[in-house]
Amino acid sequence: MDKSVAVIGGGVAGIETAAELGKLGYKVMLFERDSELGGNVRNWDRLFPSRRPAKEVVENALASLNGGISIYASTSISSIKKENGAFTIHSSDSKQFQAQAVVLTTGFELFPAEKKEEYGYGIFENIITSRELEKMFSDYGKPRMTNGKPPHRVAFIHCVGSRDEKVNRPYCSKVCCITAVKQAIEVKEAIPTAEIFCFYMDLRMFGHGYEQLYKEAQVKGVNFVRGRLSETSEAAEGRVIIKVEDTLASKPMRLTTDMVVLMVGMTPATGTDKILQSLGLKTNEDGFAPVKDVHLASTQMGVEGVFIAGACSGPNNITDSINEARSAALQVHGYLNGE
Amino acid sequence: MVDFGYGSVKTNNFDLDTAKTELASYLAANDATFNLCIACGACAATCTASKFTNFSFRNLTNQIRRGEEESSKKEAAKCMLCGKCTLVCPRNVNTRNIILLIRETVQTIHR
Amino acid sequence: MKIEGKRNIWKAYQKEIADDDYYYVRSCIRQNFFPGSETTFLRILREVLKKNVYDDQHHTTCTGIAYHCEVVPFETIMTVVGRKFALMKESGFRNFVPSCVTSFGLYTEILDTWEHHPKVEEKIHENLKLATGRNFNVPNNLAHTSDIIFKFREEIAQQAKYKLINKATGKPLKVVDHIGCHYAKMFPAKGVGGAEYPYVLAGMVESWGGEVIDYPERRHCCGFGFRQYMVNANRGYSLSASKKKFESMEPFKPDFIISNCPGCGFFFDRWQYALAEMEGKTYGEDGYGIPSLTYEEVAGLVLGFDPWEMGMQLHQVTVDPLLDKMGIAYNPDDKFKGINKEDLGRPESPKNLRFYK
């Protein structure tokens, strides 16, 4: 077949889309700005709700890529133009590629926690992001303070850079609550004497197995407090003092912790807005890529021949990203056959 | 000491660095459902005692977790042990048993 | 503590501060708490930095205290401020520099209100015209006096006679910097360094050789509160806020506190006395308390001005141990002598707060 499809972004959604299109016999160009495929999942240790190793998902996805797929790593796409029913894809190092259909799978980046100045990320010791905690698990099997010792009191802060007008991110990032619950259990199992707290505004346990994981966390002794972190300050020996309100008791509360984990939200990947602009599309009100119809055409976009999958359109989890990827591939197939 | 007509005020915040959590630990150790509460408030909504006093089982267990042990023991006396809270709890917390355990500790932990 | 993290934030909050030609408005009550701070400011600007400063004799209190006590309504205070801007216009100056942080917060609030609600500004023009026959222009630049000292901190450092170091050990003095709430908490972009990690005083301390220390309650309000402090029945609440800060900073052993708000500096000075006499507790070394200085006083000490000429004998928490620590030359016998060297007697010593050696 001489029809080619460009897939922009080599995370799990992009890999899955490419794999399905490859199986259907299309020539696929898979572009990834990083030197390796795998996207954000590469930086994760274990996945909710079953806590299986993240690299299983990445390896599984990569294994399904066949010979008809050309991988262009370290290639950043700057713009895409539609001309005479086909697409010209421009890379930032001035190369050009032609395709008959495009799938956007540029995914997300994590919210830069230093923007929440009052949380002291990058200023006080022992304040880390959820991703940095995953890396500690990969590297050491347990969290570690800057002085090398294991923490005995850990506070997870939900909604960092999500549901927050002050940093212009009013939306919910979907997966941070369940990630916090998973990580809380993991820390408790790694350091059984540790006191673990999760400070949440709401607990979004929407998926299969999530509510059960929350219950398991409670059984293991994780403390859940409904209240949002207002500020951190540094105590002696790099410990962190946090101030929250126990809203259910209507009383402010303070405690000194050894480590604070910020559940950073998802933010649109840089460069996606420029690609959208070149296609004549605007970002949606959250800054992510807009889908054609949220119920009936959630893998299609406002331009014929452009499709979308994964966290490119908004915060998403792996299960749904992979499903969208497969759906988008089928939509591309239909489009290229005149449907 | 001088009296200038005013004095410093004690903070009313919870301080988890100094909170007394002996009672909370005792309840968690003696009732496997103590930690399952999700603070939904169904118990307090149906509660008989709450119609005539400000008793709330949800609030009571939360206060205990924050170290308010003395006042909690007095609060637990308001419960009529009717069991309506145990019927409605979506997490199957054995609320009635927890009240009985709290009352027991008044006799045992602090004699 | 990773200081680079703080520096990144400081870089993000830059503020335009005028270079010269300042219209200076004094504080209504500051001369009572820290007499000499304002004349020190004028000395530094005129004699050391050779700047052009106009010290207007005709301006009045901004009535900020009354406004924050809910005694003066917003429209009235805007008209009072309009009059001050009119006086500034008549003087020919355009850069407005208030001495008080509450005033600064008030001017920022008013200018922001007028920017977003031009009809309100029109009304104030009308009010002022009817009441006094005057017209006003909004200033080209609004900066607090601590912003000015911050801007020229390096020039002051170059002419410094003393550094903020402990002469005996050679180590930098540990300094607690306290920023008035009205400086940046309402409009973080209008404060040097923003609201979370303000840099206006930290920058001065660093340039003059000291070490800024962070402590858990650094951001906490001193408790002035206006309504809370003015009424005896509420005063305990006000006092407790300062007490919380003292308790929090004590383990870090600060050598002195520097603040840019008259109320805050006053509180840190006087509340240590009140707490010592009411509860027997003192902070700082040897029961002397932690000295509370204004930034003008710190700048003056660093430049070698005589502490008694700056009015530092009137601090309730004695500054003498700090002067000795810094190795500053001063005449202890002149401390309680008047301007013409007449003997003014000696103040009674508090029972618990050490005042005399």
C-alpha cells in the first residue's frame, strides 16, 4: 500500500497507533522528539491499579511495531500544513515529510512544580514530585531523603498544578489521586513504620480497581486528610513543615514531615499549540488539543484527515490512551478508504 | 508578672507533632474497620443522638485521630447505641463497636 | 535550603523603581516609634547618594490606619490620597515615595482600583476639586522607601564603614527579615521578589555582609491588624501573632530583625518587652531580647552614622549588644543625653527584659 500516515509523538498512544496502522498495512512514520520511544511511561516505576512494572507496558507496545513503521527519533515536529488533501509535515531541523493522514499523539508534560512558589519546590530540601518518587523506587526500591536516610513521615499533596486558577490550570488531571494512593501504599510497604498522609481536596477513584486500592491504603494505615496545602516551610535537618486545614474538623493543622511528595498535574506538551495553529486549529479552553465531538468523535479533529489519541487532548490514563490509539487507527483506516 | 489588661492566646490549631494518638492506635488495633471511614457523614445524618445534641460519630472519630482524647471520651457518652449508624455505613465500619471500645478505655487506659 | 531556587523566583519579580527626583511622604506615626529613621533616609539619599528628594511639609496622614480600622470609608481615603497626588503635582515631582508600608499598600490598592475602574478615578477628581480646588495627576512611579534603599544597596555597600558581621568571630550576622503584609501580599508583582520569598530586605542584608535566615513562620503577619491592636480587648490576639514568630525564630539564633514596616518593627520591639514582663519569657541572648531595626537604621549603621543621632536609644530592646557585636564605635555616655548634651535621666529598667549591662 502506498498510503502513509504520520504519527506525531512516540509515547504509548503514538506507539499503539503506529502498531495498529502497521498491522493494517499502512506505511507509518512515527516521530518522537526524544532520543527514545516510550514517552512519559518510561519515567514511571509501577502502574496503578495493579502496580505492574511500567516497562512491561512500554516493551509490549514496542514489540508490536513491525517493519512498515519508520521511526524518526530525536525529531521534533514544528508544523503541519494541509495542501490538496495531503499533509506536509515540517520538522524543526527543516526536513519535510508527506502523508495522507496525521495522528496527533504529542501527550503531556508534568506541571513544573516550582510555579507553586509557596510549596517551596526547588527551594526547601525533601520536596519532590510524584515522578521523582517513582525514580527513587526504580533506583533504590524506597524513597530517600537528601541526607540518604529513609523518611518516617511522608505527606502526599494532591492537585499540584491542577484545579488551580492561580497557575491557570483549572482542570483536574484525572490520574494523580490514584497515583498518590498507589505511591502511599508503596512507601508504607517499603518503610512499614512510616506515617503516611494524603492531603486531598476530593478523591477521584473513578476507574476499575481504584476504590479497592483506596481501601487497601486505609487498611495499611495511610491517613487521608481532606484539606489543601497552603504553604511549606523548612524545619531543622531539612524536614518540612506543612500547613493544611482539616476541613472535616474545621480546624487548621500543622505537622513536621520528612518528605513532601507533590502530585503534579498534566500540562499540554510544548509545541502542540504551534502544530495546532499550523493546521488552523485553536487549543481548547484548557490549552490541550480540541477533539471533534467529545462523545461521538473523540479521536477525530476539526480538520479532515487529522486524528488524535492519548493525553494530547487532555489528562488521560494509559488504558484509555491505548484504547483511543486503537480507535484512531481504525478511524484513519476508514478515512483513507473513502468513508 | 505585670497585668497589662490582655494576654497571649493559645493556638487552636491541631499540631500533629504533639497530638496524643494513643486512643486512635488502640481503636485501630482492636477494630479492623476503624481505618475504613471515608467521612461520608451517613452515620451522623441518621444518628438518633444528633437530633438533640451536637453528637456526630464522623466528627468524633476524626477528633480522636487528631489527638482530642479527653473531649472525645466525654462525647462518646452521648451515643444511645441504637445502631442506626452501623446500618447505613457504606464501608461497613462497626461504628457501634467503636463507641463501646472508647467507653471501655475510659475504664482501662486511664484509670 | 537551595538558595538558587529562591534566586529564580526573585528574578521573576522585578519592579520598576525610579532613579532620582523623589517626592517623599513621611509616615504619620513612625517618628514616634523610630525617630530618626526618616531623617536618616534623607541623609542617605542626599548626602551619600546625592539624590534629589523633596520632603513636603504640607502633606497629611494618608488615614490608612483609620481606613483599616473601618473608620474612614474608601471614597474618603481616595480623596485624601488624591490631595497628596495634587501636592506632588504642584511640587513638580513625579516619583512618589512613601515611608510607611501600609501607605504603600494603600496607594497600590488605589492605583489598581483606578486602573480597572476609571469612573471611580473621575469621581475622586471631582471630589477633590469641590473640596479643595486642587487637581492631581497619578504618579509616574510608586516605590516604597525600602525599594529605594534596595536599589542603591551596592552603592551603600561601597561606602560602608562596617559590615553586618560579628567582629569577634568574623562570621556574618544572622538576620531575620520581616516584610510588612501590605508591601507584597496584596499585589505580589508590586514587591521586589514577590510575596512568598520577598527580596527587598534580604538583598540589603546580603549586600552588606549579613546572612538571611529562614524560619518556619517567616511569612506570618506580625499581628498589627489595626482593629486588633487598637482595642485593648483584642490586643492579646495581636500580641500572640508576634509571639508565634518569636518562638519560631528563636532556635535559629538571629542577631537582629530588620523590617520595612513601621508597625511591624514597632511590634517586634515592644512586644518582646510586654511578653517579658507578662510571662517572664525573653528571646535572644542573655535576656536582652532580639533587637528590631528599621532598614534605614541598618543602612545608617553600615555607613557609620552615629546610632544616637538616628534615635536608636529609644528602642525598647536595647541595641547596645548588637553595636558591640558589629564593632561599631559609639559613645555609651551620650546615649541618654539630649540634642544639646543635657542629661535626660535614665529610663527605668524592665523587671525581666535586660536593658542595662
